[in-house]
Amino acid sequence: MKRSSLLTASLCVGLLMATVPVLAHHAISAEFDVTKPIKFEGKVKSVDWMNPHIYVNIEAVDSGKTIVYSVEGGPPNSLFRQGWRPDTLKVGDKVSVSGVRAKKADSHRVGQAQIVMPDGRVFARGNANQAAAQ
């Protein structure tokens, strides 16, 4: 009886621990305001290919002022399966970006982003289920 109770308790703890990663992932609306779209063009300053999302830092000029936007992309594994690699976007590449602004007014973060390369390929869509056009 004691062994059965221990096995049941262990199984319950294991199931609870398996749900933690699901609970940790947030909805887009937790950080970004979908009613505040943004579009801009700029040059890739750096690409941070890391979990849980990649970030592309893009330098753009807005009203004569240089701003570095941190553009959130999809998960690296998903992008990799779609054929993208950490060196697909290179420092200095000119790109067009559309997405939504962060809720925090002084933030330069962009979510649900679509980065369009000069040759028309779409990279780093915020929705990991969206296939990249190649």
C-alpha cells in the first residue's frame, strides 16, 4: 500500500513538472500592444539566435534620431526547421520590418514581427507556425 501511494505521488509530481514549461510561455498580449502597429526600414545591427526566441537588433532612423529596435522572432528550432540559419541575416543587411510595439512606452521592442529581406524572403515572423517564404 505504501509503495502504491509513493508511486502515485511521484507520478503526480512528474505530471505537474511537465506542465511548467507550458505555463511559462506568455501570450503576445502580455508584452506587446496589438493596437500599436509599427513599420520601418533599417540595417541589421546584430542577431541573437537563442531560446526561447531569436532577437534581431535593427538600427533605423526616425525623425532624424537613430533608434535600435529589438525585434522578437520565432523560436530558433522552428526557424531552423524552415531552413533559416543564424547567419541568414547578416550585420549591415537592409531590411523592412512590420510588427507591433511593446506596451511599455519607452521600449523599442517589436513583436509579431515580419522582417522582409531585399530579395523578398520573409524572416523571423513572430508566429512560429508561419512558414518562411524562401
